[in-house]
Amino acid sequence: MSVIWSLCQLRELGHVIRYEHTMQDIETALNLDPDMAVSAEINRKSHDESSYLKIKPASIRMMPCTSILMFCTWAAFLIIHFVN
């Protein structure tokens, strides 16, 4: 179950990255003013000031860690269950 959870999280992160690239491509094609852009690569100043950027790297690092932790927890419970 934890392996499936990990695969779901990796897929979700892939979608987030894809949407960010799509936003950047659309904003570049429309020649938007950098102050009006949503993507981090075009509007770096606004993104650096937001709390979203401060949370994002931590959540990306934590997602695989929770999957590993859950795998170890499930394995420990299975071992305890079959030993008893």
C-alpha cells in the first residue's frame, strides 16, 4: 500500500511540474508583463516573497520520506503479525 501511495505522490508532483511549465509557456506566448505572471520563472520577485515558495521544497522532500516511513511501518506490522 505504501508503494502505491508513493507512486501516486510522484505522479502528483509530475503533474504540478507540468502545469507550472504550461503556465510559463502560455505567459511567454502572450508576452505578459512579469508583474502579472503567475509562474515562478517569469515573476521571480513575487514568488520569492510568497510563502508558497517557502513551503514547496519542504513538501517535495517530505512526500517520499512519508512513503518510506509507511513502508517500514507496514513491514513491521506484518512481521509482528506473522511472528505471533
